[in-house]
Amino acid sequence: NTVQNNTLTLKATSTTFYGTLEAITNSNGATNTLITQNTINITGANFNYAIDSLNNVENITITQNTITVTGERYCDGIQAGNGATNIVVDNNNITCICINTTELTTEGAITYGVIGTNMGSESTINMTITNNNINLTGTANYGIELYHVDTTEIHNNTITVNGPFSMGIGYAYASNGNATGN
């Protein structure tokens, strides 16, 4: 699979509580996928995902994309996980802005630049995140978060987070991680 040189603009015309927009979805057993040189602009839904690659995907390269995500509740640049193997996220420009100023006890504004995740599935194995420019603004910001991701290399990323609850790089239930030069 190759997703290359696309300009994707998604805008919700109304919002519902679980309204979701996804620009590129590469999921459910996809293998040997290159997602490159795309320009993605998403705005308006409560849950906004630029690139989503979940559920037993393998050998996925996400590189040289320009991503802008703006929303009220949840903005995500790149998400990979749920049993993913051999994921490379390199040289992307990611900007996520959540404009909701509500405190986290209700529906706070959450942004993720790059997230490796496990939502009740198998752990993700072998994820490399390098040379990305990540800019996030919201109530809670996670530049790079790895949850149940084993064997990671995180190098040479520029991460800027703006908001009262912000984290540059976070590991939870993740082993064999190496982060340098960020």
C-alpha cells in the first residue's frame, strides 16, 4: 500500500459527542505500507485523527507528511498500535491545536503528536520515531507517548507543547526504549 502526494482537507459541519474524523486510516492487518508526502488539514469534530494505523499492522513507514489538526476535544497527529510491528515515523511536521479550555475533570482538550498505543490488544513492537517537528497546544499535551510499546528508538525530534498539563516524551508499560537528542 502506498498513500502519497495527497492533499486531504476534512471539516466537520457539526459536532456530536463522539463525532470523529480520520484523514488516513491504515488498519486491520495492513502490511508494507508507505504513507508519505501528504498534506492533511482536519478541523471541527470532537475526535480528530490525521493518520491512524491500528490492529496488527506490520512494516509501516509514515514520513514527510505535513499535518494540521484543530478541534475541541481530541487532536491526534499520528497513532499506531494494537499489535503493530515495525513502525517508522520520520520527518513529519505535526501541529495539533485543541481550542477547548475546559478543565480535565470534564472534557478537557487533549493533543497527541505521535502515540504508540494498546487499547486492550497486543503490545506494539519495534517503533522508531525520528526527525519530527511536533507543535501542540491544548489543556493536556503529549508530544510522544508510548503505552505498551516494546523496543523503541526516539531521536532528533523537536517537540513544543503549550498548555497546563504537558509532556514531551512519555513511556508507560514500555520496555527497551531509547530516547536521545530530542
